[in-house]
Amino acid sequence: MKNLIALIILILTFAESNAQDVNKIVANLKTELDKVKDFQADLKVKIDISYLNAPEQVGKIYYKAPNKSKVDIKGFNLLPKQGSGNIVSEIINDPKNTLVYSGTEIVNGAKTSIIKVIPNDQTKDLALATLWVDESKNVVVKIENITKKSGTFNISINYLKFENKYYMPINVLVKLNVPEFSLPSTITGENAAKAAQKKKGSNTEGTVSFTYSNYVINKGVSNSIFEK
Amino acid sequence: MLMLIKLELFKIFSKWRTYIGFISIFVLIPLIHIALYFEGKKLIELGTQALSGGFNLSGNLLNGFMATRIILQSFYVHIPLLVALVAGDMLAGEATSGTYRFLLTKPISRLQIISAKYISGVIYVASLLVILMILSLGVGILIFGTGDMIIVNSNITILKEADSLWRFYYSFGYAFLSMLVVYSFAFMFSAFVENSIGPIMATMSLIIVFSILNILGGGVFVHIQPFLFTTHMQNWKGLFDNPIDYAEINTSVAIMIAHIVLLTTLTFVYFTKKDINS
């Protein structure tokens, strides 16, 4: 009986400590995020999928706290469903998500804390998310999002400190699963031999690279930009 | 010579069958535009459904460039018939109507006569393609506007708007060369016989058989395909690859020019030595 009580006390203590860890990490993350009220930056998006040949997309990204963001690319846009918006803010600010501390791991030479995110809102596509938080900078350097409909997204984020205050992403790499693509040459009207030659394989993993530059931070972004 | 060409053009354009091609283009292109207006988005969704799970797609992909490429792809099967309809009649028609001997009694060389006929036919082919280009590209852009272009075949290619228009100019130039190969076949068959139905049917049969062999994959067909002129006719699609395989395009252009030169030379030689009995 004594052992059982000791075990319960141990679990409760651990759970309490876990909650404190997560709350502290998330609070620090929010503090860092809250420093940026708005920003705009130049954006380049490069997609690498075996069967897709798309030019680099060039445009601008705008953000205004708490939740307005817009990617403005002239012409056709092809952006991954995860990774192009302010995904960290969306995850940690959703009160319906349960956050669980899950240990530490070294990512790109930096010690990170792992936080599992369990969404309690069944209507959302997100099934489970994992965040790797670099506590020395209070930024999320890696995200794994498992979705119900769109597969798994692995997101790696590199930051640079601007104006000695703000850690902003300069490169975001999204790895995602894409289904195979195949149309028979009898439909496309293509020469069969040439079609077989052009088909580079059936690799179902794709990557999307976002490169941000020329940040303008906390200088004001008009609301009208988000209404267009 | 110029007068002869004018006379031949007058002959071509005084026949009803000549206008079948123009009427077809004037009727079919607006129909394709209407179909795309209502169903174009579904077509794009079908082509990009592999990406729709992980990506958000936005922007105007249903535009004049996409419409023109679809039209060009559809008409590559049908324009040869319109070309053969006129070309198959150019020499055989003279035999059918019994005007060969009358024509050849004029103080003009056979070479001049056949050259004038050939050139006037080439003008007809060019006019057909110019009308096709104006209607498909011009009207397509008027209706759907411009934008980045999506090409769905064995891969999905997206081309920037600024990188699209020039490809159509080259494509129509390529189409002109392709149709001249068809024209040269029909013109040659027309020289051999005395009834215009034969050359038209022979040309179309050749294109249909070769086109089917062209899309059959595997086995012996793959080895045959490089030797079929239809394979090279279809290589206009390579102009919408990114990057363009210029070596392949140039090879196909050279092979088509070789076809035209060979077939035309054969026709000219045959016609200048032909016994005219009708």
C-alpha cells in the first residue's frame, strides 16, 4: 500500500513537473513570438517533386499579429498546406491542443526540448504534432505534423537574428508525402517511349523550400493587404 | 510564275471543299472555348489531383495559353484531314475534270505548273494555321486572359506567363512544318492517281496507322517509333518542356524537312515525266 501511494505521488510530481516544463517553454516561445507585431519579407518558394516541373515562385509574405498572414505571389501559386503560414503560433495558441513534454534531442548541434501536441478538436486535419524547441533562442527548429488527410509534413526551420532582437526564419524546408502521378499516354497523346523516358520515377516524397529575405519588422502592415 | 500561283489559288478557293477547313476551325474553336469555360476547372483539378492533398493551388491556370495548347493538341489530329482534302485534289482533280491536257498545252513548263500548284497549296496550309492561331490564341486570351500555363502529360509542368507566348509562335511554326509533311504526302499521292479520293484516303490512313503505332508502348513499337514521321510531328510538345530539348526538336525538324524535300522532289520528277492520258 505504501509503495502504491509512493508511486502515485511520484507520477503526480512528474506530471506536475512536466506541465511546468511545457508551460515555461511555451510561455517563452510566446514571448519571443509576441515581440513581432508585424513583418513583411521577400519570399522565394522552390518545389522539388519528381513529377512536377515548376519554376521558383517569387513574392512577398506579410504577417500581422495575432493571426493575419498573406503570401502574395504573382501568377500561379502552389504552396504546401503546412509550413507557409505562422504554423508555430497556430499550434501553441490553440487552447484545444494538449501539450506534453517529451524529452530532449540534439538538432543541428543545438539541444532542443520535444513537445508533443495532441489536438482535441476533432474537426481539424491535424492528428498529432511534435515541436523541437531550441530553448537558447526560444524558437521552434523542427516540426512534424501528422495530418488525417494530407499525410505527414516534416518542417525544418533556420533562423537569423535581426536588429539584435528578433529571431526570424530565413529558410524553411518542408518535406511532405505526395501521391504517385500517372496518366497513360493514350490519354495525354504523348509518344509512349518518350513518356516513359520523361517519367523520372515514382518518388512520393517531395520538398518545398521557403527562403525569406529583406525583412521589415514592426514597421506596420496595412490591413488592406490582407483583404485583397 | 506569280500569275500562275494566283490562278492556282483562285482554283483552290473556288472549290467548296477548301472552305470545309476554315468552317471547321470557325465552328470547333468556339465550341472548345465554351467547353473549357464550363469544364476547364475540372480538367485542371483532374490534372493536379495528385498535388491537391498536400498543396493549396491558386491563380489563373484556366487561361488563353492553356486553351490554345489544348486546341493545338486536338487539331493535330484533324488539320491533316483538312490539308489532305485540298492537297489530294490538286493534281488528281485536274485528271478527274479532264483539264490536265488543256493545262499542259499552255506555253509553260511542267516544272512551273507543279511549282505554282505546290506553292499555292502551301499558302492554303499557312492560311489555315494563321486562322487557327488567331482564333485559338487571340480569342482564347480575350475570353480567358493570360497567366501561368500548366501542361499535364507524363509529368506536370508549370510555365511562367512571360515564358509561354513565344513557345506558341514556335509551335505554330512547327505545326506548319508538320502540315507541310502531310501536304507533301497528299500532293505526291495526288500526282500518282487520277481520282482525288485516293490521295485523301491514303494520306489519312497513313497518319491514323502511324499515330496509333506512336502511342502504343513497349515491345517492337518503341523501336519503330523513331522512324515514323508522326513521331516527329508530335514533338511540338517538346517546345513546352522546361528546359527544351533543342537537340530532339532540331532532329525532328530536320527529319520533317527531309521528308518534305524527298516527297516534293519525287512528285516533281514524277510529274515532269508523267504520261498524261486524261
